[in-house]
Amino acid sequence: MQDLPTRRDFLRRSGQLALSLGAAMHLPHALAQADTYPHSSGSQRAASRLPDDACDCHMHIYDPRFAWAPGAKLVHAPATVAMYRQLQQRLGTTRNVVVTPSAYGVDNSCTLDALAQLGRSARGVAVVNDQVSDAELQRLHQAGVRGLRFNLAVGSVTTVEMMEPLARRVAPLGWHLQANMPNEVLLAHRAMLARLPVPLVFDHFARIPLQADATHPVFDFVTGLMRERRASVKLSGAYLYSKRGAPDYDDVAPLARALVQLAPTQLVWGSDWPHPTEQHKPDDARLLDVMISWLGSEEMVHTVLVANPARLYQF
């Protein structure tokens, strides 16, 4: 006859169950549901077969070993290098660019740790302010950083006034500046942006309004810089602006195709994983397939996913 559990056994097992349930209650949906791909909905792999060295030019790592910046607003559950590697297998990418998220302020330790783990197939975009030393910029360069981000849309620790002085300092390193700027900020500083001594990379379709045509001042300014090969745009974050949404984001298609037609050598793509602004995570495989449909040809896919990133990030 099997022995009945003792009171000690009952209490131990009850405590373990409570801990398990408590952990599940505090995990975000993407983890609590034990999805195959963390922070990404769907379970299918991308239908598109990517060329060798295809690069995801915009993603973030959030690692609990590194503390948030004081007052950080846009924090996120763990999104580690190991988790991101699962997404790479799903999409078929082999190169990537780690962008320091706003949650870490000007501390790039998490990004540098990720670059060390990922090795030569990865590059970084850091966040610094005007107090950064030349020695620190050299250290970042040796670690694989190739640009500075100015996220001026979420109350960043950097300011638009820091852009030109820092651009002059990183120009000898061959870096670029990456900007996430509201339309009114961009238009107010057109003269400064046009004279930067380094390339400019705009996040997330440069925040160009979806219904904009060639006469819209933001569209006109951004595409003008692109045609002069002074700026690039990231085809990333379609879900941030689309009103029609998944699965096709078809209201984003006209803008994307217009950019492809006007300046294909000035475009890169990014997953924006783990989608820090989104409570309900998008399907990364579907997003990639939709983006590739906007490109229209294998030659254009190679240009945007391989050739342009190799030049911009010095792979």
C-alpha cells in the first residue's frame, strides 16, 4: 500500500505550486503562455528564404543582469540573446544590430555584453550624451558599435542639441547618427540635420505620415536626404502606425513602396524585437514576409537586407 503524503510533503508541494503560479501571474503574456518564440506571436517560420548574411538592423536586448536607468519609462521583461537567437532561426537572419533601448539611459553595458555573445555577426548602436569621453567612444567602437541613437520621441536622456557636436566627434570613426524624431522636431531642425558630417538613419519609416505624398514636408525632406545618400530609413515597426493592422499592414504598403522606388540603396530593415511598445506582440515571421513583398524582387531583397547593412554597419 502506497504511503500517504506527510504534512511536510503537503506543505512543500503546496509552496512549490504557489511559487509556480505566482511566477506565471507576473510574467508577460508572451512568456506565460510558453510561446515557441519569446515576445513574438505565431508559430510558423517565415515563408521567405533570405539571402546569406541577411541583417536585422533594429532589435533590443533586455537582460535582468543590468539595472534600468533611474526613471526609465519603457522597460521590458527579459529579452536575452538566447531568446533572440530563437527568433533568428525562425526568420533566417544571420546578422543583427543591437540598439541600446531607452530603459538603460546612457549605460550601454547590456548592449556590449550582447555584442560579446553574438560575436562578429553583430553590430551595435549606442546611446551617449555630451559628457562621453573619447576613450569611451573608442571602447564602444572596438566592441562593435557603429552609431549613436537619439530617441527623441520618448523623453530620452539625449537632446537634439547634442546631435551635431557628437556627430563631429564620431565622424572619424565612420559612425552614423540614428534618430527617432517626431515630425515637428525634425522639421524644426532641418538645417542642422542637413549639414551633419555623418550619415543619418531614421527609425521606423522616419515617422512619415502614411498618407503623405511628395508634397508633404517630412516626406520631401527625408527623401531628399536619401536621394543625396545622406540618410537611410529603417523599414521597421509597421505596426506602430498602421490603422488596418495585421496580417498585411496594407495601409503602410504605399509609403514603403514609394521609398523603395525613390532610394533603394538607402533602406534597411529591422524587426524591432522584442517590440517594447506592444503589449500584444506581432507575428515577426508575417511582418518579414510582408516587408519582402514590398521590396518586389530578389535583387531588392539582397540590396536592403545584405548590401545596405554591410555598408552602413561595416560588416
